[in-house]
Amino acid sequence: MHVEVIPTEDLGDRSYLVHDGTSAVVIDPQRDIDRVEKALAELGVSCAMVLETHIHNDYVTGGYDLAQRSGCPYVVSAEDQVSFDRLAVRDGDELSVGTMTVRVVATPGHTDTHVSYVITVGNETPAVFTGGSLLYGSVGRTDLVDVARTDELSHAQFHSARRLADELPDATAVYPTHGFGSFCSAGSAVGGERGTIGDEKQRNDALTTDDEDAFVERLIANLTAYPAYYAHMGALNRGGPTAPDLSPPAPLQAHQLRTRIDAGEWVVDLRDRTAYAASHVHGSVGIALGNQFSTYVGWLMPWGTPLSLIGDSPDQVADAQRMLVRIGVDELQGAATGFAEKLVAGTPTSSYPRRTFTELPDNIVAADKATHADAVLLDVRRDDEYAVGHIPGAAHVPLHRLLDRLDALPPGQLWVHCASGYRASIAASLLDRAGRDVGFVDDSYDSAVAAGLTTTP
């Protein structure tokens, strides 16, 4: 049995292609299945079955489409209410694919219908594909199905993790879908690139304590805010999503960008935060293309808002488009590339200053700076980050709540910071778009700690 990992770094997830040299099983594939089909072709194996561990909350699955294109069974829990035909499985079911045997194990917690798959070939050591259940060092979050059921599902998660640990040999390789930066992860020990059941017995929150109530209390305490777009993923996945259209969006000129911005549409600039701060189309939103790009577009942009892109090149736009279809943002109104004079000709541009923490005027970071109405430091980290430590006197509004609290922000110039500069750059662009006088702190929060600017509880 051979396991190929297909990572999706921008969402912190992994899909898997498992094969015996001839037949393959694909587990939790992302929407852009051309990556999977390329891997199948390179390996010279055929896709004989597609397995879904759960109805995903953080991305649109490619499983239904891959199964249709491959002419193979699409395996989904019988407990999931879906609108398409599938091979419905329950706890204890066994399936055969080539020389491989797939056993279904019910592992509720991350979702109430979650299943894991134990795959074996003959007498070889098995591998377990745990989806959002048992992760490396922790488990999947338990508040996505229904907040009111979080306690119930957290207890279920505890028992699911321990069931896998009890039933499988220590040498069993563990392959989770989440846990590589995904907001579907929870717990205080998330991390690692690989692991076995034996490894997890030594490091996993659910396995290193026998106190179920203490585990549940810690798990719930570590749950943080998650992206707003998650609310739409379940319905899309239950409907059997089809292939995305990745053809290039229509080219846009400067006056068309202005028309779309004036109409209340979103125009997102993909360029790096330094270039954006120096000069950008006024009213655009700066979300630099990188591993967090689609997460924050999906989190901040009202769902269904018409979207256009500005990028350095067509390749950059194509990369962004691929990331967006993974979360169900399928239709782009158009894209403008390059930032030559022709792109900004005849349309207003903006810029704002960038500073490090040590370059800020003393009155902005002094403990009594709230008395200075001309400049205010704004912390846009999450509540849990702020609670661990912050700069005294700084205003605090998490980035994901910023658009709802624009009217409540203090007057004066706003100097925005976060933990690394990425979220602050987005926040600065949103404030600039709203007409505020803004400055961007392009620096690590660790620098503020080292400079003695912070306090801890």
C-alpha cells in the first residue's frame, strides 16, 4: 500500500491518494481535482473509489465530481443527508478495492456523522485516515455542527479518539485531513507533519489524559473564531458540487474597476502588502496572495458579493482563482493585471504609511496614549490572542469584526497591528476604503514584546 499526500496549504488541509500499484482510493479530495487526476496519471493507477470522512466545513469537496468522472463509487456516511446517490456506509462496513480492504469506523465529534477509514493490504500494518477526528497532537473542533451541541460532540470526540487508539496497533500510520493550519483544528497541541497511533498516545490531548471532563473543558476553552464562509460549505457539499470553471476571468480596465467599486462590489488587490500600501486603486481591498488569502476573502467579504481581482500577472490571478473555487467562490467579474500607469489612469489612488513598532511615535504606544486624539493604535488580533498579551491603551477589534464596528472605532489616525502584519495589512486596506486616516504597522508582535511595549495578564 502506498500513500500519496496532496496538500492544500492555503486551507491547512490534506487529501490522500492510496494505491496498491493498480487501483487507488482517494480520500477527502479538494474541489480542484485536476491535481488528483494528474497524480493518478503519473502513478499509472486508476481511481476505483472516493471516500469522504465527513461533510466538510472549510472547503467545497471535489469528491462527487471525481467519482463521477472516474465512474467509481462515492463513499459517504449513510447518516449524512445528501441529495445525490452515493455508496452509503456505516460503522463496521468493509469495502474491497484491488488488494486493499477499507473498514469504516464511526468517529463522531468533529461532526456527528464523521467516519474514519482503516485501510489494510494483507497482513501489512494498517493506515487510518481520520479526517477531522484524530489529528496530529490534537483533534478537530466540535462547534461547527451546532454550537448548542458543542459539549455533546466534545465528549464524543474524546471517545472516538480513544476508540482508534484502543483498536489499532501502535504502528498504524495516522493521516488526518485537518490540522495543518485549518481553522477546523482545535486543542492546545496542534502540530506535526506525520504520526502513528503510538505517537498520538504520547502527545495527543485526547489520549494523554483519562479525565474526560477535563479534556472537554480544555477543548472548548481553546475554540476560537472561525471563518464566516464555513456557514455555506455544508449545504454546497450536501448538494454534490460539480467541477469549477477555472478559465481566465474577463480583463478589466481602470474605469471598469472604478465602476465596480462605486457599485459596492469588492475589488481585491493580490499584490504584496508593501506594494499595496505604497499605491493602490482607492476603494480596493488589499489581501495579499498567500496561504491565508482565500480564508480572509471568505471570512470578510459578504457572501455572494461580486468580486474582481487585481494582480501582478495572469498567473497570480489564476492562483487566486484556484484558491477561491475551493471555498465556493466560483464566479469572478473580471481581473486587471499589472500596475502600470494605464491601470490607474483616470481613477483615484491611495497610499498610507508603513512603520515598525519601534518607528512609531512615542505617543501612539505610550500607556497614556488614549489621551492623544490624533493617533490611536488598533489591535486586530483575535480575542484569545489579545487576552494572552497586548499593548496597553491600544484599541482592540478583531479583524473579522472590523467591518461591523467601523462606526464604533475611536477618532483620529488609526495605526493597525496584528501578530505578523498580514491581518493588519488587510485591516488597513478596509479602513482606507472606509475613508479613515490609517497607518500600517508592518511588524511582528514579538517585536513589540522585545521592545517592552506589551503587558500580560
